[in-house]
Amino acid sequence: MLLQSSLKNCLQLSCILRTPKAGFRSTTSGGLIIQSVSNDVYQNLAVEDWIHDHMNLENRQVLFIWRNSPAVVIGRHQNPWQECNLRLMRQKNIKLARRRSGGGTVYHDLGNINLTFFTTRKKYERMENLKLVVKALKALRPQLDVHVSDRYDILLDRHYKISGTAAKLGRATAYHHCTLLCNADKLVLSSVLKSPYRGLKSNATPSVPASVKNLFEEDPTLTCEMLLDAIAEEYATQHQIDHHITLINPADEIVLPGINNKTKELQTWEWVYGKTPKFSISTCFNMVYKDCVLDVKVDMDVKHGRIEACNVDLPEQWLPPALCRELAKSLTGSKFCPHETTTLATTLLRVCPQDDELHSKWNLLCENMIMLM
């Protein structure tokens, strides 16, 4: 497979993307294969949005290939606290992104290939796309036992999920994207996709757990490049186009005008967390202080990622009730976020009486509250 990355190809791609409908209809047709040169999850999701919003697909279908550095990607209507271990992700510097399509949560790293199939809404057919991937895998390694399930997953050995699916259907344009597990870090995958948060109630779309397996476990002679090329070649064959992959830089404003604004929007707290459907938390935790164990009960309602109502219940003799009420009052309206809660707790501590024991108790309570986030 020949990779083209010259300025000429970029300009040709720019021309294709910008051509008005009438001119494009008469001058271009067939398929186009694009591969991102970036491993940044926000940039690559922004390219999906850009193509969906700007590219004329009336007589052209597009395959977009991309790979990400470690990231967890949730569906548009999902709750990140319900879906993943945010504390662990912060420790490991794993990014969290919310895509514009529905579906469940997936873990990405460089051992994972992402494929996005763009068509008009009328030509949208996810089953055919997945069959194309299976056919490419079979052509590369005929002994692989892979097939598409009724849930639009690709299964290996009739049991292990190696590909999940999600889609966005616009008024005229649609895309279907899927993953392909090649050599992802399964230990990290299983750790970050397990929520440690308790007492959370939400109507957000839940992910469906599944057993997963890397293709490389089945055949260690495979590489991501081999799989990527096989899929691109099968796509080119089915659409009767040249076997070329056009490399694209997701930060290139010349080829993709306005792309950087789309990337920035996908990185904002308001999009990643603020789009979470309303949820509530009702939980208890134990605090150990000077060999005493105290039971603390916390109830919170969270809307648009912000605490709408908060109540903290603990023994009155342990901490002045006025302080608990002040904490709950300060949290109300704030982001459900450990950084913002830490700032609030530190600010409130400054106005507390200068009592070392009181400050120790306050710090312990706030540390446990932050653990809920």
C-alpha cells in the first residue's frame, strides 16, 4: 500500500473537501482513504466531526483510519463516573474524551486501530462495513475465526470481542466507526474500564461488558501496519479506487478550516463532563480517626456535571454541624470535580477556627469527599 503525504496530495484533498456540491458531483466519485498522522484522541475525533459537517459525500465514500495514544472514549450519552476509573486515569495520564456518536465506552492505545466509514445517510450500512473488515482479516490470515455478531461486534473464536461499533446519523451524512484490538494493553484496559464509584444512580447509556482478546494473541506474526493495509486494500477493491492512503494532519487549517476550534471544544470540561446526563449519588463511607471509626453518609444530585444538591451527614459531636452545612452549601453549584472541591475545601479551611484537631478532622472529611469524584 502506497502512503502519499506530499503537499500535492494535501492540496488535492483540500480541493475535494471544499468543492461545492454541484462541481463535486460532476468531477469526483468513488472512495477516499484517509489516515491521520496524529495520535491525539481529540484531534482525531475532531476530524470525524469536520468530515461529517463539511465533506460532500453524495458521490464519494470515505474511510478514515486513526490510532490514539492511551485514552478512554465514552459515548455521547454516557456517564464517565459510571464507566471508568477516573482516579486511575489521572494517575496514569490517560485522557478522557466524549465522542459525538452513541454506544459504549472503549479504551484506545497504539495497539488499537480505529476505522470510520463515512457515507450519505441513505447508503449507511454498518453490517457491510464490518463484513469488509472480516474479509480483510481472512484474506490476510485465512485461519482466523472471525465473524460479525448480531450486536455488530466482531468476535474472535466465537467468543472474544475484538471490535465494537458506534454511529452518528445526521440529516444527510452518516458515519459508522469501529475499533480493532490488535495489541492493546489489556491490563490497563480492564483497570480503567472498571468504575470504583459506589451509590451512583444514572439513566445514562451503560456499556455492555465483554471478554476481549488481541489479534496478536492469536497470531503474533501480525502487525498493526499489516492489518491497516489489508483493510485499506479491501476497501479500495470494493470501491474500485487506487490503493492509496492519503495522510492528513488534523491540525492543518489549510486543508481543514476551523478544525482547531473543533478540537478545543472536544477538550473542554463542559463537553467531556458537562454533557453527562443527570445522576445522583447516595453512599456511605467510613473514616478512621484516632482509633475511632465514623460512618459518613453523603447524598448528591449532579446535573450538567455540577452539584445541584448536597447533604453530608456525620456525628454532630465529631465536627460542628455548621461546618458540614457550609461544606454542602459551598459544593452546591460547583463542578463535580476533585480539583474544584480541593480548592473549595482549602478556602473554607482558612476561615475555620485555628484548632489543629478541627483542621485534621476537616482535612480527613474533605479527602474522603474528593475520593467520591
